[in-house]
Amino acid sequence: MSYAIIRNENYKMGQLSYIYRHNERKNTNYSNKDIIKENGIKNYSLKNVNTSYQKAFNNIKEKYKLKGQIKKVSNVMCELIITSDKEFFEKIGEEETKRYFQTAYNFVANYNNLGEEFIVSAKVHMDESTPHMHIVFIPVVHTKDKNGNSINKIACSEFWKGKESYRILQDRFYKNVIDNGFVLERGNTKGNEHIKIEQLKKITNYEMQTMFENTQNYEQEKVTNDIEVIREDYRRVINKCNVLNKKYTKVKNIVEGTINKIEQIQEENQELKQENINLKNENKKIREYIDKAFEYISLLFDFPKERLKHLVNSFINKFKNKER
């Protein structure tokens, strides 16, 4: 049984560089063993971005005069990950897989009256075990200001308004893919909590699938008919998985934070290098101007240029010594 899967994650400005590098495959190496670099040529974009997500955000904000206060803690972009399971994509084939992602892209472009112009990037990854699409967009709401004028405003909390917002997203997405002829299941809507993108990727990647299979085999090998014994051991296995998951998330956050800090330091270092080059150029120009001044004065007063320089330097040195 295959399911129509769509999940959302919100990001602050400082997090954009990480998802940009991952989605657009800008990294040289990846810790995710599920990524097969040789298959990277199969990846494609439904909405291409020619710059970093942060620069794209600033460009769109300026172009469409987007309102809204942007603070360090503000969520400025959202990322939807859209997929199903490996068996579904193998069954429908390459062309229908493309149609599935195009259908999903069209759905997002019109969801909550968003508008395609506010989609920053839509990248389909075919280089992992399960095909999936990352759609990154600015959560723009079309509203009115206090004077009744129509405005476009960046407001993540308003775009995903209400505790049922994610359930509504999943319901509408499921209806959309069904209406477009894809045979998928919606899944259980009762008690269905929002799963973060990183957690979803851990569920669908190779390592988590292997862990799940090993857990299944372990349960099957227990020689007992006592349901309470089986339940107790099952709870033990689940608790162990939860502990490992928390440890992994903690380490992952530390690594991502370190990478972001390194990037910031590299950017600052590049700025300092450029500033140093500019200062050197300015210093060179000033020296040339001074040299020209000596040349003109020496011609004007018919006085040797080098002797004039010597006299000026001697005067400056005496002045410095007096100040000390």
C-alpha cells in the first residue's frame, strides 16, 4: 500500500544556506549514504534557482515589494517535501513519476493562493533510493494593510494558520493526486501528527529501512505465544530507537550549526580580503598622487625631486619625535 506524502518545514534566514547546499547539490561530499552521486545527472528542476536561497529571497522581496517585519527568529521560507514509496515509483515508471511531481508542483503553486512567483526552487532528487521533490517557497499571504490597501506580506504563521493547517494540506494534496489519476492512499487521519522533513527522510532512507527490517526479524524470532512478553519487548525496541533518534538529531544539529558558523567565517574572511585589496589599491593611488606632487613642485621651483623628498621626510620625522 503506497501513500501520498507531503510534509512541510519552516526555516529562518540563518538556515537557508544548509538547505540550499543540500537541495541544489552544492556539497562535494554527503554524509547521507543513500545519495548515489553518479545518479545526480537524473535530478532536475521544475523551478530553477540561479543564486543562493538568501539572495533569491532578497530579490523576490524587493521585486514584489513584500511587506512584513523580518527578524532573526522569523521563519522566512518553507520547504515541502513530496514523495511516496520506492515501489510506487517503480510501478508507475519514469514518465508518470515526472507527471506526479509536476502535478504536485502545480498544486503547491496554487495552494492558499500562493502564486508561482513566490516559489524559489523546486528540485526533484532521483539520486536517492526513493524519488522525492523539494519545493522551497516564501510564505506570502495576500491581505490588506490598516488603510485597506492590498498588500503581499511574508507571514509564515498566517500562511499555516491554525492547528489543523497541516492536516488540511495533506487532505487537499491527497484529493489532488487522486483527481489526477494516481492510485494512492491517504493514510490514517486520526492522531496523525506533523512529521518534520528530516524525520521523514530518516524514515524513507536506507539506514532506517534496514533498522525497521532488523526489528521485524527480531520480533519474528521470539519463540513465545505470550502477547504481554512480545508487547514488552516491542516497547523496549521502540524506546531504544527513540533514544538513538534523539542522539542522532542532537549530533546532526551540532554539525549543521558548525557548518553554518564556518560559512559565516569564510564569508567574513572573504570580505576582509576584499577590503585589504581595496586599501592596497587606495594606498597605491595616494603614493602615485604624492609622487606626482613632488614632481610638479620640483619643476615649479627648479629643485631636485629626490632632495625635496628627503627634506620633507626629515621634517616629518622631526615632528614625530617632538610628539613623543
